[in-house]
Amino acid sequence: MTNGMGKNLIGVSGYLCLDMFPDLDSGVPFSFVPGMLMEVGSCPASPGGVVGNTGTALHHLGARVRLLARIGEDLFGSYLTEYFRKLGLREKCELAVTPGSPSGYCIVLSPPGKDRMFLACAGANAMLKAADYPENWWDGMKIFHFAYPPLCRAMSRRGGAELVKLYRGAHRRGIVTSLDMS
């Protein structure tokens, strides 16, 4: 590989959701009106958040990646698991299932000519913590990227104590780190 990305293992973790994009370009002006039915078009979906976006983008660019996130025991969690399996990342993707919690999802409303709006459910992401990272998850890792701690609430509670613990562990292993606050 000429770009050199295949040499280093990159860990990507934090927020994972299923992004859904309903087609709002039906010709009817978009507005929320109580009791109104608004017809929309198709609703494509894809993994989102840092794990879905950055993790898969790095994979498509030829980087060696290892992913870690929390999902719920639901249809969205099954979809995300199957997506990573089909992409060839399932063995490199640690998806901790959180029973009783939904998987994260985001409905992206993008009416023509207007700014996008997001309806987001953090779901299982809110329970991600430093103890979720098995010791061997870090093996061979050179770079670690974490994103959206405000949506991974357990990481940002008590002044970010869990996030600090996570980054101290990466630092102790000599791993280069980056953080995206979203």
C-alpha cells in the first residue's frame, strides 16, 4: 500500500448509531404540525457516529482498524452487526450488547433549502466505559480515536473520569490519541 495507512492499527471508538435519512423532497413544504401526516420518500440508512463514519472510512481507505462500541439488543443493533460483518470488520469490531437499552439512532431531517435537523437517541452508547475495553483490544494499536463523549454519558460523568482512565491507559501503552467532542 503506497499511502502507508495499512502499516498502523487504528482504534476507533465512541458513539455508534444507525443514521436514517428520510427523503423530504416530496414537493410538499416541510413542517411539523400536530396531527398532520406528511408523506416522505424512501429512508436509506447507514452506520453513523464516529464508529460508523470514521471507522468504516478508514477501512475503505485501506487502514487496519479495530472498532469498539455499545449497541442494544434490537433490530438496529442487529443491522449494525450485520453491516460490519458484511464489510469484513466483524472480527475487528467489538460491539458490546446492552440488554434493555436501544441501539443509538439518528433521524437526519434535511428539508430542501433548509439546515439539517437531527433527532438522536444515544441509547446504549450512554453506558460505554473504560472497563468495556478488553486488554487485548489494544494489542498492536498505534493510534486511538474516540468521539462524542457527551453522548457516551458514562465517559463524561464525574468530570470525565472514565475518559481520563481510558486515555491514561492508551498513553501508558504508547498509543497516539485523538478526541472529537462532536
